[in-house]
Amino acid sequence: MFHLYTVGSVIACKYPIHGSRNILKQRRGKVVATGIGPHGPYLTIKVGSKKYRSLRYDRIVEAVEIE
């Protein structure tokens, strides 16, 4: 399952705390960048006014594109 999200869209998803835990946290933000890194594809979202988060595609759970 490889779904590309477009830059500028808003997504809501669940993502593991600290990237590797079994506890999921809700993440919501505007996609500002996508790319392919050394460990696979990722996207960067802007959360709030100043925070940015990078999320790996293989760890994203139940992603929904809102806009």
C-alpha cells in the first residue's frame, strides 16, 4: 500500500509515539513535503504554527486525507 499525498493537503492519521512504540497518537497537519529517504518514503507535515513532523509511510496507520 503506497499512497502519495499531495503537498498542500491536510491529513489525519495515527502514528507510533517516538516512531517505534506500540502506542499510537493522533497526528493531523498540512503536508509540506514528501520524499524518499534511506529507510523508505516519508512525508513532512506542519502541525500548529511552528512544529513540523516527519512521518514514514510504513508506520502511518489509518490515514485520511481531509482536504
